[in-house]
Amino acid sequence: MASGAWKKHSGNCPLTCKSRARGIRSSSGAAIPDLKAEIEELLVVNDRAVVRYRFTRHFTGSFKDLKGDGRAISFRAVDIYRVQDGQIFDNWHLEDNLSLMQQLGVVKP
């Protein structure tokens, strides 16, 4: 559970609102409506948790001007969470967007 003071540190623009983070994820959710996250590794040290994910499923939706054709999609991500009093206060997220964009056909491999 994320705290009301939850802060996402990704790229050049930290997000301080959960709804903004959901909006960013909604574009890939529209492209891959059956998106599934599988935890490959979880490490917990003091107030930090590091999670390595693999996202999989199928490009059946749409992304920008591309229409899905059902092709399998697979990409990885890593999150580092800072937890305090049982709630997430900070999140650092990195995902392999180049691989995702190549698989969607947005950029050439």
C-alpha cells in the first residue's frame, strides 16, 4: 500500500501523485490489455525492497496509430521501494521500454 506522500522517482520527472503514474501506465495497458507482471526476484534490505519483474502477454489493443495483431510481448522492469511503517513512500522504476517499443513495432530493432 502506498502512502499519501508516495513519490515516484523515474526519469527526469518525479511523480508525486498515484493517478499520474496510473495515467502513464494506461497507454501500455491499452496496447496490452491482458498484461501480466511476474516477480522474478525480490530482495529486502532494511527499509528497501528491490523487485525484478517480467511483463508478458499479447499486443491485442492499440498504441498510438498501431493496431495490435496478437503477437506475444515480453519485457522486464526493476523497482526499488522505500517502505516506512508498512507503506511505500518512494519508488524508483526502470523498465526496458526500448524492447517493448521494438516488439510493438514503434521502433525498428
